[in-house]
Amino acid sequence: MASAMPVIATDLPPQQIFIKDNFNGLHYQPGDVQELKSKMVYFLDNPTEIQNMGKNAHDKINQDWNSESQQFKFVEFYKLRMKNKPYKESQLPPFDF
């Protein structure tokens, strides 16, 4: 994504954090080779849309997922942890679209 290339990823929770359909990439159902093939063909047949998704991917990396912004999120997260509050996965630094 940092190279302004959209991504085709399986539609699973880890990838859903980073890839939003038709914004910076596309999802397909795990194991569905035909759906993956159709997403690849879509990329080839729609260069303008793919350029837009690639730009969105690149912008998202530069704005929100760079090391500086991630460091800030984790510092805030650890400040909360230092108050001995119970840990919940939902309290991890947010990934915003």
C-alpha cells in the first residue's frame, strides 16, 4: 500500500483492519479461488478505479499508519496500562478509516 498499490486480501478480521473494500483494496472469501480470480480480473479491467484505490492506500499509510502516528497511539495505550486498569483487546490503539 505504501507503493500506491491496492490489495486483494481474504475477508478475515486481521485484514479487515487495514483493507476496506473499494477504498484501498478488495476482499474475497478465504478458499474461494474463483472469487480471487474475479477480483484480479477486476483490477486488470478497471485501471482508473485501481489507481484511485492505490492513491487511497498510499494516503492512508502516510497519514495514519506511519511510525510517528503509531508511536503516539501506543504511548497513549501504555499510559492507560500503567494505571493498572484491566486489559481488553478493544483498548488497543484504534485503526481508523
